[in-house]
Amino acid sequence: MVDQQPGVRRQPPKVPRPEPVRRAVSPLIVALGEHPAAAAVERFWSDNTFPLVEPAPTDDPDGQVLVTFCWRDAEAEEVLLFANRITDETRLDDSLMSRVPGTDLWHVGYLMEPDWRASYAFLVRTPGERAPWLAEGNQVAIRTALDHGLRDPLNPMTCQNRAGVTQSVVALPGAAAQPWLESRPEVARAATMDEFRRRTA
């Protein structure tokens, strides 16, 4: 019989991704890094929609799209992107974001299929704080931290994850439509599970 630490759920071993998702740096961010004046940084934040979606580098043969996630934080020491099916929980360092020196811009870019859709969130380490995604190999604690990341304040598309936490959603132009998620004025709003339980208690 295998001893189990009290209070820790049994889980199968986490299987790493067979290979990391291909990364690339946004041309917009490269240009900003060359001239990171305060006015240019403000224009970057005000003139773009997020995540950034740009054509892949011209030498990419696979018809992919460059998707760049951005987080604005002048005080952070580290920022981790948690994107569903992209972030490998066994190699979290691969999902750490880079900062444009002299700015409040953190970024990480991936080459993705043009029909990609996923939820995502950010985890931030502030000065003097232990990174919330570090749990010394405790997979349950790591996953709990990832499930409680911060949504993207620059992206209005959201969903709720299995923990009931609001996360952001990235949907590329080729992603299949989801009309059942859109509100329709002619259809009354259904009760939430909490409302249903209260009514039937």
C-alpha cells in the first residue's frame, strides 16, 4: 500500500508536452524595445487590442499566427502566463514572460493555428514574495495556484474555470463560432446553480 499525505488528493502523474510550443517575438514589441520612450509605451497600450495577433514570421511555412500576451506592471519581479493546453505544468519556466527594459510591459508570444481558442490568466511575483506557482513539486498546490491567476484587464472576453474563477479567453479569427454563449434578448436568462439550489431548498 502506498502512503498518501493527509489532505492531498490522488492524481495521476502530469505528462509533459511532447515539445514546447514555438515562441516568437512581436515586431511591435521589438520596435518598442528599440525606442522605449514613455510616450511610445503609452501609445502601445492605447493603440492596440490584446492579446496582439500578428502574421507569423515570413519564414514560417505552417500558416500559423503570432499571438502575444501582454501584462502591464511596473512593480512585478516575474510574470507567468497560464494558458490552457499551452503552459506545461512540469516546465513552468517556459511560460515566464519577458520584460521590455525600461518599461512596464511584460510579454510572451506563441505561434498558433489560426483557429485557436483558449482560456488564460497571469500570475505575478512581486518584490520579496515567493512565486505563487512554486509549490516544491506538489502538483495539486501548483494547479490550485494556476487556477487562481488574474484575468487580462485589456481583454473583455472571459469565462469561468473549474474553480469558478474568471479568466480571459483568446479566440483567433479562424476559431469556430460559439453562438450558444451569446445572450439573446428573446430568451430569458436561466437560473444559475446557486439560484436553483436556493429555490428548491
